[in-house]
Amino acid sequence: MAPPAVQTVVELLLGGVSLGGLYGMMAFAFSLALATTRILNVAHGGFLVLGAALAMLFFRFLHLHFLLGTLLLLAIFLLVGLLFEGAFVRPLMGRPPHAVLVGSILVTFGFALALEAFLGFYWADLVDPQPSFTIPFPAPTLQVFGLTLSGTRLTILAIAMLTAGLFHLLLTRTKMGKAARAMSEDHEGALIIGINPRRLSIRIYLVGVVVTAFSGILYSTTAPLEPYSGLPLTMIALTIIVIGGVGSLPGALLGGVLVGTAEVLTTFLAGGAWAPVVYLLVFFLVLVVRPEGLFGVREA
């Protein structure tokens, strides 16, 4: 049996790394969309909350079979991604960069507020008067060298690593991934060689919404989410992008682990109220010291 202090440190590190894996998944989906379409989607964190809310509705309240509920969630989020791209992304494409940036911030911020109000009001009115999205996932613990490891956190970490591997294959082995890398590195050059930005945009947002919503489902197995958690989660994703660089998968993973570990340690040592302060300090520190991110390319 490991000493209590060692057990506590291992639990904190495992919690931070598994949380960082979820943050990395969410942030890379956000980063990839930003790099390829130049749309700053302020509502990105809301998709994570929506994933947790619908999963809780299907599995805890409607008691749907796991396979049926999963397929239904997949279909819903594919539809959400398609509608979001058509309503908020496509109308902005082809405009000057400053118009795209300002317009995307305004319209997606409005959508984020509407989504929060929808979840807060209708969930409280129709499902539970105190909205809180959490799904029990009692995975068995694992004993390693006298240490007790959380099965839930290990499962989340394994899924995050698998998702990162799939993202890597998507970017390096598929036509869509190569087009996305070309668009992120040289937008005008990609257009010249015949890449269709609208077709690529649809695919990017379909993948991004599904991955982000799935991250929300996993997140809700370890900690509750509130209807108004979307904008803070978007801020976390932005912090990770600043740390790792726009469009960088290794940067998103490293940034996610750093932010997740810092959040868990800060919560343990000083309380949850101080966690946002820590990642905001990291955000501004990286902006000052290395604004292109740890894995970004410094412009000449």
C-alpha cells in the first residue's frame, strides 16, 4: 500500500492529465476550425455542455439503451454541426479577414448566450429545477504498485489518447486532413490549387462539433457541468490555443495537460474559485513571452 501523500499526488496528476486530455480534444477541434475558416467560434464550449446535457437526458432520464442513445447523440450532433456551419460560418466566408473575425465573434457570442438561456430555462422548467449535468460512470479501480488508480479517469485518458491518434491520422492520411493543413498554412494558396473552402468547412465543423460534444459527455462522468459553463470552457480552449499555437495537435495536447493539471492542483490547494485565475495568468504570460504559442512558428 502506497503512502497517503504519494497516493494523493498520483490521484491529482492523473486527474489533471485526464482533464487535460478532454481540454486538448476540445481545444484542437476549436483550433482546427479557427485555422481553416478563420471563424472565432465563441459558442464552442456550449457544444461541450450540450453534449453532457443530452447524454444525461437520454441515459439518466429517458433510460435509453446505450447503443441507441449513442447513435441518436451522433445523429443530433452531426445535424447541429451542419446547421451551425450553414447558419453562422458560411455567410461569413469570403469576406475580408477583419469582417470575418468581428462578425464571427458577434454572431457566435449571441448563439452562446441563446444556448445558455435555452438550457437554463427549459431544463429547469421541464427536467430538473436545478440544472446540473452529470452522468455516473462507476468504472472499477486499478491497483498498480500499491497505488489505487481511478478507472474512470484512466478510461477518459485512454479515449483522449485514441482521439488524438485519430486526429493525427485524419490530418496526415486523408484528403480532408491535407486540405485542412494546406488551408491553415496558406489560405490564399489553398484556394489557388483548387481546395473548396465551403466543402472543407462543413467537414471541419461536423468533426469539431461531434468531438467537442463527446468531450462534454466524458467530462460529465467526473464533474458536473452547468448551463452557463460554455463561455468559461471557450476561454479555456482559447488559453490552450494560445499556449500550443493555432492548428497544432501537439500544442493542443500539451496545453490541455498544462491547463488541466494546473486547474486540478489549484482546486486542491486553494479552492475551485482560484482555478480560472491560474489559467488566465498562463494565458497572458504566454501572450507576452511567446505570442505564437509553444508550437507556433515565429513570423520573420
